[in-house]
Amino acid sequence: MPETPSPESRPPHETGLDTVAVAAADPEREQPWSTLGLTADEYARIREILGRRPTSSELAMYSVMWSEHCSYKSSKVHLKQFSEIPQETRAGRMLAGIGENAGVIDIGQGYAVTFKVESHNHPSYVEPHQGAATGVGGIVRDILAMGARPVAVMDPLRFGPLHEPDTHRVLPGIVSGVGSYGNCLGLPNIGGEAVFDPTYLGNPLVNALCVGVLRHEDLHLAKATGAGNQVVLYGARTGGDGIGGASILASETFDATKPSKRPAVQVGDPFMEKLLIECTLELFAAGVVAGIQDFGAAGISCATSELAAAGDGGMHVELDRVPLRDSSLAPEEILMSESQERMMAVVEPADVERFLEICAKWDVEATVVGEVTGEGRLVIDWHGQTVVDVDPRTVAHDGPVYERPYARPDSQDALQADGAEALPRPTTPEELRETLLRLVASPNLCDKSWITDQYDRYVRGNTVLSQPSDSGMVRIDDETGLGVALSTDCNGRFARLDPYAGAQLALAESYRNVSTGGATPVAISDCLNFGSPEDPAVMWQLAEACRGLKDACLELGVPVTGGNVSLYNQTGDTAILPTPVVAVLGVIDDVARRTPTGFGRAGDRVLLLGESREELSGSEWAHVVHGHLGGLPPRVDLAAERALSEVLVGSAALLTSAHDVSDGGLAQTLVESALRHHVGVEVALGGVHEDVFVALFGESAARAVVTVDPADEEALVAAAREAGVPVTAIGTTGGSTVSVAGAFDVPLDELHQAWVATLPLALG
């Protein structure tokens, strides 16, 4: 039993317990609702719900649960359209979706996969290593809470310019946090992104994805049912780290004048999390878990209110039973603490002894802190006195919903009119060669091994594809070879030019990346990163992005299984590029038949699938060479994306490699494919576009470069044409250069040197 703090040891502002009885008798006491991030209207609404002022503990609960980070109060009105998307997928059905800890997809053979991507942006700026590490830990527990064994992670990252001192401060810490936490858990990091742009300076994005595997019968949900069932808190002790952490920190724009908005960042312990994972999986196997919830943002406030609200609606908790690392914590601090590596389970009385035995076996502390009731109230006592008495639904689900004003900004027309067509272009072979080398070495296109080498990509032995492949892929079943592939993508520049199309292009690229590996895309999760919702222009971006994703999912036949919204990503008046990161999950029947990304041998025929147009606005060329952002992004053609996917998956047996065409255009695709196994290529691009510069650096979507044995070329061409996918034979693999007729002939050694040098030179 934890040590009980004496009144003398408590902070001065906590002397004299604020109970429900005191709150009823003392209605006019001043309360720090504004400091906790509530508005005057929200505070008034809480008083209306309770019929009195809240106690300090109730105020703490409502403040964190009604924060932007936890309640999605500014985005709910736009997210609800995702429910219009059919839940059936091309490969199976969704077993759990939006509203659960993570979405669960049936992938056949009795297996299901759960995956989700979330953000830990602001904490990672304040304390890069711990902010990123606990972001990984939190998403892993979301997956674990569904009854699944976590099997892999991914990390979409965004930073300010590579040369900036603050990027040098945050990037190494964020990468070490992601790497060390995942490595200690024994989870392979199979993919992600590292993108640099000035708008992320002062507000990096740290999005984390986890995927887990379970049998259908192992699915668990977060609900507290059955009066008399016991509520057990297990895992790490509760401390003062992260009090109000992500929930409040991520709910307001960074402002150095408001230290109250910079609470302590959570501190992670991956070794404790590893024990928690194995302990929880054994608890599931023993059949002693009736309901479960992980602890993430909002801590005990979240776990108790969400479990109770999703179940019979009643729970009684003895808060003084909670094991503490800091005996001086007041009840409201315990409720707000976001200390890591904790779970809460609902257990039938007959199973409690066995539950505690399993926890003891794994050296995981477990304490019965309450029980489920049938009274429809969440009641929390502290040393025999009631400090919380609320309807849990008002805390967890019935928070404020804002229809914030949104409007297309007047500046959007001028932005879109300022296209890249008028920018000076390279025309001579020497200029084209120089442009190629400059782009290959640019921060967004260069080799990311400095980052990915800090991650273990192959632990557990089931990794089939990982960085720098288009997608990550893991084996699910050893006997059949059943596997899943995952990709995350977003081009924030495209979303800035047109947020509707930009969100669709993010989905399209992830969808394409999964397909190039030979997997059929079946579902998505998203992490919608935007600036302040109090800015109508930002809300317009968010609304358009949600509309774009919904329309794209309907056309592509993939549901949204869940995700995350991260707002207030701006420093002062500078908002980040709208960054709707989209993760796509694909299924492959046998990973042995996957398609590799790079050229594997000489003598293969090289073909370009898809149509190339003059689409340079928002491109890496415009960004790197001219520092330009304007015009319209590449045209979205979802029917073409779906047809391309069907060719890539349906003809996988013919392909010796496949690589999507995206950032940097066809030139970057050829370079990356050649450098993968140091196999050169000789191409002629007259059939791609009449302008060799456009053919090389344009970024039209719905394209991929594939290779086939010469004997299979005719069959692939026939399959592409039958599907309505344009196909152009452009060359042959072999040699030690990337050679483009009429443009350049660059040795692979020179390309490799340019490609790999950038991050090590900048970061040491």
C-alpha cells in the first residue's frame, strides 16, 4: 500500500481537502479554470452539469479530458464524416474502429491486425528524447489494450531546416528517443519519414505508429461492465512527471510567456513497458481480463472515465490506494498525472487472485483501486472523503463541440496563381546533371541512414521490408507467409497549396507504396497535424483535408479505422504546413512473393507505369532550387491510383522490382532504385515527356517504375493496358551509372557520395 501523505506534507494550496460536500457548501470559491486551459463558457458548463461548482479534483478531470488533445472539440464536426465510409474492406472487415483505442482489421486465417498513428509533438519540442520516447510508449499501449501483441513501429517525423541550431537540438534527441524506446521493447522500426521545412522550426512533428497482431477471439475492448467487478491499476507507480502533460501542452500554441502551458514532460521506462506488455498478454491468455484501458493523455482521469462511460456507467475508486512515487501528490495531481507504463483492468472477483499472481510473476505492481457499480456515477474517494462524483459520460464523451469558423483565406488565390511554370529551368546537360546532384543531396531526398541506423529494423525476425523500401512489411504467420505492409506519407507543401487535394495525395502515396511491395491496401489511420483551430484559415485547411480523405476513402474502398488530431502546431503566428499524415495498411498472402524496391540485377527491362504531366508546383525542385511554394499540386486521379495498385499487386509475380514515383520525380526514383544494390540503369525518356527536364523532375502522381525480365515484358505491358494504366518502356538495368539519353551519365559512386553525405555532415 502506498505511503499516505500527511496534511503537513501536502503543497500549501492543498491544505484542506476540497470534497464534494465542501464544493456544495462553498459555491463561490475561486478556481484556476483558466490556468488549466478551460474557457469561461466551459467552466460554466461544468457547473451546470454538476449543479454546483466542481471540486478541485473534478476540475482537474474535466480540464484534461475536455482539452483539445483529448476531446477533439474543434475537429469532431469534421471527423464525423469518416463514419460515412463503409466499414467493409477489400480484404475483410473491420472488427473495431473509430472510438476504440485502435482500429482492428480482419486479415483472414483467423488473424486480425490493429494499427494506429498518434502525435507527441509539443512534448518532443520541450524535451526531445523523453517526448519522442513516451510517444512510442503510448501508441504501443494503445495497441496492447486491444488484445494484440505489438509487432512493429514507424515514425513519421518533421523538422525545421537542417542547418538551424534548434533542429540540431531537437532532431538527435527525438531520434534517440524513438530508437531507444522501440529497441528496448524489441520492436522493429520498419518505416517512417524525416521531412524538413521552415514551418516546423520551433514545432517539430513526432508522429508514432504501432501495429499489432491478434487472433479474432483475443479482441479486448475498453469498457467497465458487471457490478462488483474489481478495478485494478497495474504497472508503474504514479509520479509528478507529466502532470497535465500532453493533454494541456498540446492544446495551446507555444508561447514563452505562459509557463503554465509547459508542464513536465512524461518520463519513459521502456523496460517497465516490456514487462507490462508480456504481463498483459499473459493476463489475456489466462482469461482474467473483462475490460482494459491504457493510460495515455489525462492519466487516471482518462482511464476511469472512459472505462466507466463505455460500460455500465458506474465505478467507485479509492484514489488513496494508487501506488505513488511521490507521496506529496494531491488527489487532483494524481488524477492529472500522465506517468507512463500504466494500465487499468476490470477483473471479475473470482479472477483477482490469479490476476495479481500473474502480475507478481512479471514483477509488475498491481493494486485493486475500486469496483464497477450499477449507479451510473464515477465516484472517487480520497481517505474516505468523496472528491469526485460525476456522470462519467460528461467527462469522457460529452465535452464541448465547437463549430469553429473557417474560411478559405483571401491569400489562397494568389498562392495558387504563383505556379512553378515560370521558374528558370536547367536546359543543358551540365545544368540537368547539377540539378540531379543537388536534389539527391537535399535534406528531404538524401539518405536517412543516419536516422534509421539508430533503429533496430529486424528484431523479432519477421521484418520482410523496411527503410528505405517504399513500405515496411512484417510476416504474421510462419506457415502460410501471411503478412501486412504499412506506409506513412504526407507532402505538406501540396496540402498548403490545396488541402483537399493534398490530403488525397498523402493517402494516394501511402496506398501506392504499399502496392509496390505487392500488398493490397485495405485500411487507413491518420494523424492530422495543423496549426491553431482559432484561425479560420487553419480550420479551413482541416475541414478540406477531412473532406478530401473521406472522398478518397470512398473511391478507393478503404475505411478510416481511427487516428489522431493534433492542433495548435504553431509558434506565435507561424503555423506549420498542414500535415495530414496518412498510414495505409496492406495485406499480402505470402511475404515470400513480395516485390523488392531496388534494381536487383543487370539486364532487366525498366518500365514506367502511369502518365507524366508538367506538374512542378510544390515539387522538391521548386523547393530546393528556388525556395518557391505556389501553384497547384499534382492532379489527383484516384481511379488511376486504384488501377495502378491492381497492376502492381496482380502482376507481382512478373516484377523483379517496383518503386513509386513521388518526391523528386522520376530522377529520384531511378537514383534510389540504382543505389539500393549498386546496379546502374540506362534510360531514354522521349516517350515519357517531350521535355526531358519535366520527365525527370515532375511529380505527377499515380506512377511507379518497375523492372521485369525481358521475357515477361510483353505480359506486363498487356496487363497494364488491360487495366487502363499507361506503360512506357524506358530502358534497361546494368552498368555503373545512371544514364539518361540527352541529359547526363552520372557514376553511381558519385551519386552515392552526394546522397549519403548530407545528414552526417550536418549532424556529426
